[in-house]
Amino acid sequence: MSRRLPASIFFFFVVMLPTYLFSQDPWKITATSIDPSNYYGVTVANGMIGIVSSPEPFKVKDVVLAGAYDLYGRGRVSNFLRSFNLLNMNMDIDGQRVGAKDISNMKQELDMKQASFTTSFDYGNKASVEYSYYSLRHLPFTVLMDIAITAKKDIDITAGSVMEAPDALKDVQNYYNEIDRPHVVISVLTSTAKSPTGKLLMCASNTFLFNEAHGQEPRVIHEMWDNNMHLMKFSKHIKAGETYHFSIIGTSITSAHHDDPLNEAERLTIFAKLEGHDRLLSLHKKAWDELWSSDIVIDGDRQTQQDIRSMLYHLYSFVREGTALSPSPMGLSGLGYNGHVFWDTDLWMFPAILVLHPNLAKSLIEYRYQRLEAARRNAFAHGYKGAMFPWESAATGVEETPVWALSGPFEHHITACVGMAAWNYFCVTQDTAWLREKGWPLLSATAEFWASRVERNGPGHYDIRNVVAADEWAENVDNNAFTNAAAKTLLMNATDAAKILGLTPNPDWMDVANDIPILKFPDGVTREHATYKGEGIKQADVNLLAYPLKLFTDPEQIRKDLIYYETRVPTRGTPAMTQAVFALLYSRLGDGEKAFRFLQDAYIPNLVPPFRVLAETKGGTNPYFATGAGGVLQAMLMGFGGLDITPKGIVQIKSALPAKWTKLTLMGIGPDKKNYSVK
């Protein structure tokens, strides 16, 4: 069946292409035509602190800290908070403030390999300026910015580091200290504030790093402007042809992360300064080299290669090893979805992260494990047994969905997704000690939930009524295909886990699994739910039974469901994951060309300028949508790449590539860091 190119894709290629003429480098995304009115920032993050770019010189749009939530009037639920903007600067050249209207030849570039963001521009006939910032991978709360000013004629500069509190914070306190030692002087600019309810203390601190020998560095002056803003600054004369370098190192941390955040922010800033610039960058780059040891390499398609690397870069940026934190749909790119954790993590992001870096994925499942008791209380409150995970989760693991959204009390399939993520973690790592200690409590508790959730109406009729489907346009329906199939799969996973651990599984689990119905139309197409009549769907539902659930394995059934449901997805307003699943399944069915068309349809209409960052929907404007990136990466890894997660580990099955790709290589896969290829 042929498909016409959607109008949104046509518009993208014809109208937007000039913005991206310089975007073919597989590691760097460059913007030279920057329109502040049509600008969507790109994020530099290290799994803990995210910095979002701005089109304004010496400014960043947002600084976001993972795990920092409080109430401030948005839906009566906890929200992500903006932290202090500790990298904003003022720059005066010959007494004039450098602003957007005074500069030319502005260029911004994301270097994905080194996780850095660089802005450069000319300031009239006086100077050329370049600055780069990093969210240091080896130091979770610390950021670094390098600044270089090249004088075209003799100039005097005054550079100021400006610390300003976001509007939502209160009781701002500003501090400035100078620590004078025989070998170093450290000027420390610090601010603290309380979160809106006073629950958290948020702190940020920074200092200058100078290249001059001790005793020759510029004199730093502190200025207090008002309660919400203060700065420290220095002045320097630069001769024509010379380039002057300096840096700012800063830390942002809250009482959600440390019991003494004020002192710790200053300690960490001082620690970073005395580590020294070159050592900081060396360790940062070494950490990113380790991340990039797991990569997806496409031969024959430079633009898709760049786009896939961007998705990998963002997922790597939004998660961090050794934590119990889990990314929201928008990761650390802003305050989208209040920073809450949904099934987006467990079903869409987690599998891709898991096969690439199991150590990163462990943090995501640890997040769920540490909130298991809250899920047990949630099940009790709803009259069920076991553990019922909330649709939206934040710091504590209680339900955080706004009341107006029916997904909170009714979108129960997430409880199966959490359990399946635990099972998949064991399958990939084969870590039976972890399975016994943490995986089994998650699997058994979620299995008990589903055994109590079904209504036992006779053989083949253990119905699951009154749910919001995976297709969220279907609210309060009975026997939703994905919900029922996910419950069946989870009950089977829990049974298998018990046997691996030498435990006796609850025999009721398999009895329930065998009697949960999967509904069909008379022609054999899987019916999305009991009252479904062919209407449009928001996102994949039935097709998820073939992947990731693998409940359907017959190619004809899979193809029949694909052909039916691919025509039920509107061209706008739907998230990126749906077409990614279509791409994955068509590649596994051997149709590489159709798979590639769906791969492009999954994300190209969602890209926004100037960095091709991914919005949630076609024509959307809310990047960065990490959920969609997770779906597309699964299409690459488990579709075109043929990886399959099994109880015995990762295996490779047959798949098909589009003709334009000469080879696909998956590098550093699984605990053994194996390479796989498809030609």
C-alpha cells in the first residue's frame, strides 16, 4: 500500500531545509541562521543538571535539576523547579553592554561527542567572542563555561557573572566570600532561596577561573543589585590581536540532594576550581567517551546518522548512573510534564538505554524499587492487592497526576510496564542476585496487583474493565488490548522469575494470565477495546502486542494489525512513538523500505529549529521529547538492528534495512559490550 508524503514533511523539506544546510556532521549540529522568534533551545546535561540554550548572547534559558520538586500552583501537584541561572553573564566592551542587536555572524553549535554547546559572534570592529559550556559528566552538580575574547583593536572589557533567582523562589539570600590562600584567591558568588512552599532550599555558587599566575589575576568586585540578583565582575585591557581566556565554574544543588546544600554548593565549586580547568575537561570528555562506546552507526545516510546520534545524546544526557532518578518525557530540557515520570520511561526510554548501557538503566529501575511501598499503599487505597504504580510519579512515588486527567485513577497499564522493565533488566544482565533482592519484589507485587485487578467472569473472561487505554483517547473502556496483554505478559514474567529463583510461583498467576481476553474483530484484526469501532487513535496500542510484548509472533497477524491501525493515526497531534513501532515491526517483517518511511514519519515532522530538537507531536513546539527518542532508538536497535531481549540475554534476529543504508552497526551492546551489524 503506497503512502503519500504528509504535508508536514513536505513543508519541513521545502521551507525549513535552509536552516539545516550545515547539519550533516555526524557529531555536530550547527545553527548559523538564528531567529529568536522561532528558536527552540538544545540541552546540555549530565543526568542531574540540565542547561537549555538561548539565542541571546551570554544567556541560558533554563537550569533544571533532576529530583527537585515542589508545589507552585500548577495542577496542585509537585512540579520541577527552575534553579538559579548560574551561567548568565554581562559583557561590556569599551563601556558598552554587548547585546543581541549589536552582534553579527552569530553561530551556535552542539558538539554531541563532547557534550558541549558553543556560541560565537562578532562585536562590530572591536572583538570576536566565543563561549562554550559543559554540564560536567563526572561532577553531577557542576557546570563549566569557557569564554574567549579576541580583540580586533585595543579594547577594555568588563565581564560579570550574574546570579539571579527565578520568580517562583522566595526568601532569596545572597552571599559573597573571598578565600585567600598563599597559592590561590577564590571569589565565591552564592545565592540561596526557598522553593515556593518552603519545602526545599535551593542553592547555587560559582567562581572565576583565570589563566594568569597567582597574584596577576584580575581583581574581582562584588555588586548587590537587589534581593533577587547580584554579580561579581572584573575588568581587563586586551591588545589588538590578542585573545583573552577565562572560565566560570559553578554548582547548583538543593536540600533534596544534600542535607547542607548551601555549604555544599560552595565546597563543590571550590573543589572544581582547584581541580583545574584542564583536569575538569579531561575527566568530562573521558566520561562521554565511555558513554559513546555504545553507539549506533549508519553507513550511507549522514542526516539520519546525525539525528539518531542526537537522540542517543539526549537520552545519555537525561540519565545518570548510580542514582535512583528516572527521566520525565522531557528529560532535563525544561519543566514539561512537571518533570514527572510516566510509562514513557519504563516502556519507551528504558529498553534502549538498557541494551546500550545497563548501568544507566539500573538507575531507572532503582527509582521504581525505592517507591514500591508507595505503590503498595496506592493499590490498598483502590481496593487491590500488591502494588499499583501511579501514572505520574515524582519524588515520593505517590500519584501526581492532576485531578482533571483521568489517566491518574484509570491508566493502570503502567503497573505492568514497571514489572516488565524489572524483568527485562534481569534478562539483559542475568543478575540473579539483583533479581532476588529487587526484581522479585517488583515482579511479585505487580503480579499480585493484576491477579486482584481482573474480574473473574468465567474461562476466557477474566476481564479488566474501566481503564484508560495506551491509546489515551480511549477513556474508561473495557478489555483494552494493550492493558490486557501487558497484564498477561507481566504475570508470565513473574512466574518465570520465581522458577529462576527456585521459588514456587503463585499458580493463580498463570490461571489469570490464560483467561485474560484479547478481543478480535470478525476478520481477525485485534480489537483495541470492547467498544472500539475503527475511530482514530492517539498512539500505538494493539501493535504493541507484537513488540515489545511479543505476545503475537505470527507474521500474518502482525501484518494484519499493522495494515489496519497504521491508517487510524491522524497526521497531526500524535506522539512520535507510534510510527516508530510501525517502523520496528516492518523491519522485522522484512520490509526495510516501508520501515524507513515510518521511521522518518516518526520524527522528521516533529523537528524544530534551529537544532532539529524533537517535539512531542507533528507540528508541536515542546522539545525535548525523550519518549519519542526512546521509541525511535528502539526502532533502530530492535527493528533494523534485530536485537531481541530474551530470558537468555540479548540475541539478534532477522531484520531488513532500507536500500540507502549500506550497513548498520550497533556498538557496545549489553553487559559484554558486543558489536552487532546488519548489511
